[in-house]
Amino acid sequence: MIRILHFADLHLGVETYGRIDPTTGLSSRLGDFLEAFDQLVDYALNNDIDLILFCGDAYKSRDPSQTYQREFAKRIRRLVEKDKQVFLLAGNHDLPNAIGRATSVEIFDTLNVKNVIVANTPQTYRIETGKGAVQIVALPWVRYGKLLSRVDTKNLSLAQLNQKLQEILTNWINAQADALDPRIPAILAGHLSHSEATVGSEKIMTVGRDYFLLRSNIANPSFDYVALGHMHRRQTVAHPVPVVYPGSLQSIDFGDEGDEKGFYVVQIDEAAPKGRRLKDYEFHSIKTRRFLTIEVDTNTDDPTATVLQAIAKKDTRDAIVRTYIKVSAANEGLIQESEIRKALREAYFFAINKEIEREHRTRLGGQPIEGMTPLQALKLYLESKKTPKEREKLLLEYGERLIQQCSGLD
């Protein structure tokens, strides 16, 4: 049984919600992402994994720092030193700004690192594992300009460009599928969006224009499994071939709140007939940084106590927390932020956001309040406060006198 570990979207270099470690000068969030990666590497080394299949976006930036490259390489080295096969697919965040420059993962290919294959361009590979061969049809992120000439794209809208690129890539996938050796297991590995995918935190991290392929066109029955990257939310479509996004390995922002993070372990029976080789694909979760949103409507006389009670009901330890406090303009001054900060002191990071409810002035007779006389405005205010009729009459009389006195001063 060939065992393949499928993961994607590592995004080393995300520093949001972190702080600088004074001893290293590095963001504390780097530790979060490396810890997640270490859990994956440890699993691969301790659980008889034959091939590690990475489907793109090793880094957040197209030009990662030397430190991030070093830390990524350390973990790849741990795998290859134990004779694990590693397949690295280039994602959109791995591509350089200009055609002709190297991708961020290309160094492994340049150095001819043992047991590491880097897929920078669409191509079919045959990989020999200790338990048999696997064919991988690799579709890294493709630039529009790489496939379409100026003549092709002249006067085309973005939708038309996507349609044209979709046709080219679909035809390429079909041609590669037709050329596969039917006696050997085959996987389509891609960094792309398909038509039925659900977006997550990657929405705000998109680099350049996004395109998508029809899910029906990538779920070709010539493949035993379709391994994808690019979508940060874990999701699968099982028919007719499993089309799988493992999601990002670490929680990136509040778009990942509540999502379970991890990787898939795929088991393929190399000796089984075509169509029955895939025996299992199981998700393995890992421990990641939690994101937590606390929303509080403080419609009380003691808004601070209401917020503190809401926080006490949540586990904020080591979590990245945001609080949304809904408070009236009249009670805004009663919010004691110092007390709220104390309540959140066990959080890894927290932010306090207040939504002030301003009183909306209504209309009288279809006219805005600005067009009313002072006495009319006072009457409307007393009615809005449901003032008893006798008291309303008395207050209107006093109000009229004051207005007349002020007018006389002019």
C-alpha cells in the first residue's frame, strides 16, 4: 500500500497578530507556522509515509526572506534524510513577479537535492517509491501570460480570459490523462480554484487575478485522486474521483476561525486494478493557533459587567481574540477597557472593537428633524421617550417659555 501525505498552503511569513521576539528579532507567528509544519514532518517520519505531496504556497511572499527559506529547507531535509520522497508544486505565492525569475522553491531543483522533485511548469512525472510507482500530473499555478499571447487576449474581458485559459488547461489535462500508463496509479496535483470550491482566508491573500477550472473537468476518471492547493478551507468532492483541498496548514486570520487544520493521508493499492486503487484518504488534524470572536450586545446599565461575563464563558487562553462590543452612545463612557484587557490577559493577542449605536433621528410628517422648529423637535423627543401625557404637556409649556426667552435675547 503506497501512503501519500497531501498538504498545501503553508504560507511561511504570515506575521499578522504576532509580536517580535526580542531574542531573535523574528515574529512570534513564525513559531506558529513552523510548529504546525513540524507536526506534519513528525507524522511523516513516524507513520510509514512514502511520498509527501505539497500542493503549493510554501511562503506568504513571492520573495521570502532567507530565514524563512532556511526554516523550510530544514524540514525538507529531515524528510529526505529518511529517504522520503518529496514533491513540491509551485503555487501563486511561490511565483516571482517577472517571468524568467526563479520560483521560491526552485532552489531544491537547482541543487539537485535527493528525493525532491519541484514542479514549476505543467508536466507529468513518474515517481518511484519504495512500494511502487506513482504518476503525478502536475499543474502548478499558471500565469495568463504564460499561455495566452497578446493576440489571444486582445479586447477580451476578464471572464473571457478565464474561459480561454480554462479551455487550454482542460485540454492539457485531458491529453495528459490519455497518455498515462493505465497500469500505474495516477494523481492530478494542482494549485488552482475549481468551480465548486468555497473560499476562506485566501480571499484577502490573492496575488494577481484568480482563475478557476470546472470541477467536472479535473475529476477525470483516469486519476485515482485529485490533490489540490490554493483554498485555505478544507473541502472535498468525492464523485467520480475525490477532489481534495486539505486547507492551509495553520490558521491565518479570522477567515479560518473554527476550521480544523491538518493534512490528508492517502492510501493507494498499487497492485489493484484501475478504478479500485484508492483505498482511503483520511484527514489528520494538528494543533494550531485558535481564532475567537466574542460579540456582546451591552443593552444593560452595566455594560462592562456584561462584556466580562461574555468573556468568562469563552476559553481565550493562547487564542487570537477579537471582541465586538455593541454599546449605546449614552453608555459608551461606562465601558472600562482596562477591566476588559485584564479579562483577556491570557489571550495570545486581542483587539477590542466598539460599535457605538448612535440615536437615529426620525422624521415627522416626512421631514427630517433639521427642518423642524425647536418646539416640534422637543415634542418628537418626548414622544419617542414615551413620556406620560401630563408630564409631556408640562415640559412642552416650559420648553415654549425657554424658546421665547432665548428668542428675546436675540
